[in-house]
Amino acid sequence: MKQTYSYPVQFIFLMGLLGVFMIVGTFLLTLVGSQLLHCKLLEVPALLNLPANAGMSKILNLGATFIAFVFPAIIFTRINKKESQTTVEALGFNNISDPKLVLYTLPIAYGGILLSGSLAEINQHIYLPAKLLEQAKALEQTYKTLMLNMARMNSLLDYLTALFVMALAPAIFEELLFRSTVQPLFIGWTKNVWAGIIITSIFFSAIHFSFFGFLSRTALGILLGLLFYYSKNIWLSIFMHFLNNGLIVTQLYIVTKQGKSIEKAMDENIAVWWGIIGLVVLWFSFKAFKKHSPTLSNPL
């Protein structure tokens, strides 16, 4: 019989794996970057942010994210999975029980975009003390600089590359870590589905180190968490995550082709009242989605 470990021990182990592989990923990114750019290790971050090195930055950051997120998810799941499951099954790579679930994921993604957009606007008006606000703006600028560099798209090939690097790959990597791995851990630890999904979503948002996008990413995480919980299939969460990221990349590409400012486009949010429409869409979409979802042992 397989030995099981307490949830606090599992959490500490997972955080240890995440920390180790984040360090490994960052080190390898810096080491490879220094070799390709023929510079010192400390000079790599600044050089990767230059427009001339945008392509290299995309590839190296993709590799670092893969190492940091996917390896911990696989190792942790392999150790903690049920004996009757394969690691692939435990991660949620199962057959979709009903094709209609894919169809209903589309309005859920649309409602999520409306809701997260309105929450991003609300987030801008949350009060912070001056010192904390200054630090939040500095972190936001660092994040924005990285995104702006990766979002440089001067051709259709650049756009397709950005779709893979900024939309599809992150959707796969992040869903494997947060929905397949972290969420079941917190649901089991708290013995409450909502608590587990919300805690995971807060963790998911916080790891992006972006205060001004915190609420919108938390909301997105909750929707992705519900999608995974109801479907028992990580493919649908990846699909919705990709739709969300892909829309952003597509908007930035269109803005670029129109000769407008990408940075200004990134700062734009939608009106708060659109979030109400998003909630209505989500209510009816999830209601339909649940009718075709696998049998739940502990339905919400």
C-alpha cells in the first residue's frame, strides 16, 4: 500500500521543488544567454530586454518557465498520485467526456475576459500607501518591460511565434502547476472546494508579481479552477487559458500593425459595468457546462 504524506508536508515539498527549479531555470537562462550574447552573467537581463534580442528573450524565458513549472508538477504528481493512476492521468490529461464541454468553454472564456477586464479597472483604484505604491509600480514596470519586449511583432511569423511563446506554452505550463498540482493539494488540505480553488488562484496571481493585475488574474484562476474541477480534464483549462492569452497577443499584434503604442494598449481596461455582463454569461455558461460534466463526488 502506498504511503501518504500530510498536506503540510506535501505543500512544503512542492514549494521546495518550485523554488529549486525556479533557481535552476533562471540560472540556465542566464548561463545560455551569456554564451549567446558573449557577455557577463550580470549583463544578461538588461541585454535580453533590448529589441534586437527579442527573439532570444522569448525562447530563453520559455525554457526557464518550462523548467520552473513543469518539472515540479511532474515530480510532485508522480510521487503523490494514486497507485491506480498513471502520472499523465493524475495530471488531468484524460479524454473529454462530452464534446459539448469544449463548446461551453468558449462563452466561459468570453465571460472571463469581460470580468477580468473590469476587475483590472477596479484594481487601478485600490489604495496603497505611497511606499508600497512605488514598489508596486516598479514591479509592474519590470513586468511590462519584459512583456513589451516579447510582444514585438513585425510580421505574421512573429505573431505566430508570440502565440506559441506567450499564449499556448504558458497556458500548458501554468495549468499543469496550478490546476493539476496545486489545486488538488489545497482542496484536500482545506477539505473545501471553494477554499482550495480560491487559495490556488491567489497563489497563481501572486506569482506573476503584478499588483495592478492581481484581481483580474485571481478571477481568471478561479474560473480555470472551476473548469478543471467540473471537467476533471486539464485540456479544457489549457484551452480557456490559451484563448485568454491569445486574445491579448492578437490585440497587441493588431495595434502594432496599426502603428499605435503597444504600451498604451496594455494599459487600457474595459468599463466596470462590463463585468456584470461577464458574470451573467458565466452563470449561464457554467450551469450548462455542469450538466455535461463528469459525475462529481463533492459538487459545489
